[in-house]
Amino acid sequence: MSDNNKNLNQHDASGAANDWATTRVPMSKRRSTLNISVVMVTFAISMSGLFGGAALTAGLSASQALWAIFVGNCILVLYAGLAGAIGAREGLGTYVLLRHSFGRSGSTVVSVIFAITLVGWYAWQCGFFGLTINAMFPDAGFITHPVVAGIWGGVLMMLTAYFGMKGLSAVSWVAGPLILGAAIIGIFVSISRVGGWQAIAALPTEGPIDFATGVTMVVGGFAVGAVIQSDISRYAKGPYVSVGATAMGFMFAHGAVLFGGFIMALAVGTGDMAVAMLAILGAWSLIVLIAAQWTTNDNNLYSSSLAFSNFIKVPKKNIVLVLGTIATIIGAMGIGDYFASWLVMLGVSIPPVAGIMVADYYVMNKASYKTPDGYRYGGVSISAYAAWIIASVLGFVINWGIQSINSLIIGFVVYLILDTLFRKNGWNRHLGKNHILQPDGNTVVEA
């Protein structure tokens, strides 16, 4: 066997063992269109969708909520579709792709922020899992105590993330249709219970939420999830598969779950999703809640482990075990609740990251990232971080329009302007040392 073939085989073996966390997924390892579509659609079916929909009852009527959900999902499809298509074209996960726009060291900061956010969601949902189990079996003893149930639930959800895409696919095939079906049934049962659509539309809502805020909440509830579509789409056989699955996932599946959460909460008159689903659908709906948590939470942990793989050189499966254990304990003890208070900021601060990534790939690099042996990654991109900061600040400051769209467009435009200025004037666009890609396609060393 030649040295080149030997190195290639070793590279393929190491990449497969680590679920291709930091290397390209070979075309021979890409998954079927149906498989990818199911995973991407069920990824959009989340617990945050049910609770996000219920939260919209604090100010929006049924028709306003429907439009807010539609507009918010259009924004998510826009940047999730473009970001996911990059992953499908290049076969790379989000955090490796961000090295090109944010720099090798700079992408680490983004990875840490995303990873902490996803681990926070995982912890929060582990805690809620324990509460759900306790509500289902309040008199079953020690095993259904909220803390204990949160721990064993977190362990179960950790297992599917541990097995990578195979584990996600297995759960998605079962949980996705169940959750989506419950949301759709919940919509019709709620409307019928109240007395028809006109009766639902006439129900009073009180609270501080206006239409623009509602749209931002819809986007914020899945802001990071939309950016990290490449983590799943890198296994797709082409960009059109990714874009189609993303559109279906957000416009149909995510939209139905959001509106189902809104309608059930509105009909019962409570923002407590477990109480609302019990009243509308009966005890079996708590099984749906468990499935919703599982199919979302294993994706959270999976993507978080990919983020940490960007800068921690240990096998991804080990990262899953460590992060999952920490998050499970935090969530079961109820500490994870504190993460929820600042997640609303994601609707404004995360879309610019996608705008920058899209601008860098489609405009500055003409839809191709070439990374041959010896490719140099910059350290920290000045133009990317300046654009991110400017877009986030202006997104919060500007009061007209929809903040998520504002920050997304500002990030896209400012990055193009700054990066073009740097390139045309021959200025150094990066701080710190460059990094050189080694022949194994994985190792990166400082120049």
C-alpha cells in the first residue's frame, strides 16, 4: 500500500471514529435524502417551540400569533437554509466552517458561546423532564422524584447523542411524527373546545408582547439551532436536500408546534404547557412531552459536543459524556432554569453570525471553501467580530421593524464592507497567529 493510500485510510478511520467532527464527511458516508429530511424536520420540532408558542399568549391574539410564527419562521428558513446548504456543499460542521469567516482562534469564541447555550438548553430540559415524569407518576416513589427522574432522563438522552447521527436518526423516526401529530391534534381539539375559530380569535390576551417582539421571540427560540444546521446537513448528498428539509422543518413542523403550543395555552388559559396539554389531550400527551424533550435535547448535546470538538482535542464521544453528565446534574437540581432568562437575547445577537457566514461563503469566497494541505486559517477575524458587535448593538438599539431581520442584514452588509476594505487595501484582517492545516485534514498547527 502506498503512503498516500495509507494516510487516506487512517484519515477516514479517525474521521469516522469521531463522527467527522472536524473533517469533511465523504460522499460515500452521506445519508439518504429521506433520512436527512427526517432528522432535520424533527430537529425543528422542539420543546422550546411548545413553550415559545405558549409565551405568545402574553399579548398576541390568535391571528397575530399565526402571522408572527409565519414571519419568524421565514427568517429562520432564510438563514438556516443558506447556512445548511454550505454544510451540505462542503461536508463540514458549523464550527469548522466558522474558521473561515471568524478565524481559527476566533471561531473558538463562537463555539464556546454556542456550546454553553446548547448545554444550558440541555440542562433546562433535563430539569423539565424530571417534572414531567413526576406529573405523570406522582405516587410512584423515589424513581419519579423530579431530581431523580431528571438524572436518569438526562442519561437516556445522552445515549442517542453519544452514538452520533445514527442515534439521532433512530429517535427522530419515532419521536417526530408523535410530537407533530399531538401538536396538530391539539390545535383542532382546542379550537373545538372553545367553540370554533371565531371564539378562539375573540379570546382576550394581555401582556407586553407586540407583533415585532413576537416575531423576535420565534426567531430567538431557535436562533442557534438555525445557525448550526450544517451540523446535520453535512451528511446530506446535496444542498437542495438541505434547503428543502430546512424549509419543511420550519414552515410546517416548527410552525405547527409553535401554533399548537399557543392555541392549547390560550384555550386553557395557562402558560404551563404540561397543564395545557393534560387538559386538551389527556395523560398520553405527557408521553409526547417526553418525546419532544428527547428529540430536541439529544440534538442540543450533539451540536454542543461538535462545538467543543473545534478546540478540545479529545474524541467527541468523550465530550458528549462529560457535557451530558454536567448538564444533567445541573438540570436535575433546577439550576438550569437560570439559563432561560438571557436566551431571549439570542433572537438579536445570533442571526448576525449566520449573516457573516453566508456573506463570507457565497460572496467573498464565491461559494467554495478550498482547504488543501497547508491551507492557512487566520487567527481572529477583525472584520467578522466588528460586524458581529455592530450588528448586535444596532439590532438592540433600532426600534423600528423586526430586530432579528435588522441584525441579520446589518451583520451581512457590515461584514462585506469591512472585509472588502481590508482585502482591497492589503490590510491584515486577522489578529494573532495563522494556523496551517496538516495533511491528515484534521490537525491545525500555529504558523
